[in-house]
Amino acid sequence: MLLEVRDLHVEFRTREGIAKAVNGVTYSVDEGETLAVLGESGSGKSVTAQAVMGILDTPPGRITGGRILFQGRDLLTLKEDERRKVRGARMAMVFQDALSALNPVLTVGDQLAEMFTVHRGASRKDARAKAVELMDRVRIPAARERAGQYPHQFSGGMRQRIMIAMAMALEPALIIADEPTTALDVTVQAQVMELLAELRRELRMGLVLITHDLGVVADVADRIAVMYAGRIVETAPVHDLYRAPAHPYTQGLLDSIPRLDRKGRELYAISGLPPSLTAIPTGCPFHPRCPRARDVCRTDDPPLYEVSADRRSACHFWRETLRKEPLDAPR
Ligand code: SF4
Ligand code: MG
């Protein structure tokens, strides 16, 4: 196993009290595998990734429990210098906003070259050649000339390609991409996603793809973990989840995106809003919004039930969801 997050807990101190941003998240990613982590904003998907990357630097944030195993070693107990070495060379992150992640006063060629001079001790000339090679690889046209340009001279899609090139430069075993295409328009989104998928295949990297958009992951991910209120509510191979979700939240998300195979059907909208992380509801945290909720849901927090060997659902009534009983059925 490449990455295993086990029972991770992260809290933030806020003016309203302790915000439980991550409440016992467990997921894993194999070598060469793509895991999509899906959830609304505030579901804890980015915070989990930041804990993995060691960039939970917003001072009030704190990991209060759990383990983060990378290639079998627990990053939370490794010595600081060891940990930095692992994170610097073996994992990399792609952010939503390339413009603020790139250095505005360095040409993109110099920024890419720096990866090789700093981390690999390459000569300036070799590093420069490698930078152009990388730009070619992420299909930036006229790479040699464009290496001399600054980040603001590139389009959003091209900048995201440069971010991907930076992330790949040291051939990490794992890339975490947090909403990598959210800021881009739809056609460019598809191209960038395709590029990520292709590089992941070629380099056999593990990829954690964080998104709020179920639409972008279907063709790219192997498995999905759906998050809600700082927890995983469902995990499944991507096609199983699309075919038959086993959690009402996932079912609601699926029913709220337009799908060709369901033309003419009215789109569903999940009622209400995600809970405040300082006041997560008792029992199942989804119960105030859940059309299937019953009394037990208000008091008993559902564990991650085993739906099948490779599927889990945190719903007491996953069976009826799986059977596709309609959400508005009378009970
Ligand atoms: Fe809905 Fe109850 Fe299942 Fe939670 S446990 S998702 S409230 S049916
Ligand atoms: Mg986020």
C-alpha cells in the first residue's frame, strides 16, 4: 500500500469553538491507483490532504489522532528531517490556483529547473534542458521559447499544466491534486484531467484527486471516497458507486447531476446545508438532510458497514439505498 490514512482526526480552534474538520477518516491508495475524494466544501477533504502533505500550517489546526502511513512508515511519528525528506521527494501536490502557487517573478523555465538544481544537484544547463523536456511532456506548445516566460503570461489551463510538471519533476510516488481543474472552463478541464490520468498511468504514480464535482472523476478514478462532515460516508470502485450508490448522500449527489442515461428525469437537490463543524449533529451527521432518516439515525452514529469486499457505507439503511428504492418513497 502506498498511502494509508487511518482514523485521522483534525481540529481547528475557531471563534465559535472547536471545529472538528476531520473525524476519523480512513482511506488508502495503492501504487498506480487513483482515488477520488469527493465532498462539498467543508467536508474535510482538503484538510485530510493537507495533513498528509504536512502543510496544515494554519496555526489553529491540529492533528489530534490517527496515523498517516506512507510506504509503510508513519509520517506522524517520523523524525522531522526524515518526514521532510519523504514529503519533499516522494509526494507532491497540485493546487487549484496555479497562479498563486507559482512564483510570479521567476520564469517558468527557471522554476522548473530549480527542482533539478536544488533537489537533484543538476547543473544549470542540464536542469534547463530537463525543464523544457517536462514542459513538452505536459504538452505546452513551443516549450523552449515559453520556458522564458512568466506565469502570468500563460492561460489558466497552461498554468495548470506547469503546476503538474512541477509536481511530476522529481517523479513522486504520490500526487495529491486538490480541485486541479475547478478554476478552468469545461473543455480545458477535460484536457487537464486527461493529462493527469495519462501521466499517472505512465509513471505508475498514486493519485488522490480531490473534487466537489462527481462529473469530473468518472473517467479518471479507480475508486471514490465520499466525505461528509469530516467523515468518509461511502467508499467504492467508481463504476459500482455510479451504478448503485449505497449511501443516501451519494445517491443525492448522483441524482443532482445531469446524466445522459437519465434524460428527461427531474434533477434532485439535497435539501439543507452541510452542518457547522463546531456543531455536528448527533447520530448520523447527515440525518437532518436525509430523506431516509428514521429515529435511530438521530441517536446512533453509523459505523462504516461492509457492503461488499471493496465497498463501505456509513448508513444504517445502506441496503435499501443500494436497491435503489426512491428517495421520496413513503415509509
Ligand atoms: Fe440517512 Fe440514517 Fe443512513 Fe444517515 S444512517 S444516511 S440519516 S438513513
Ligand atoms: Mg478545498
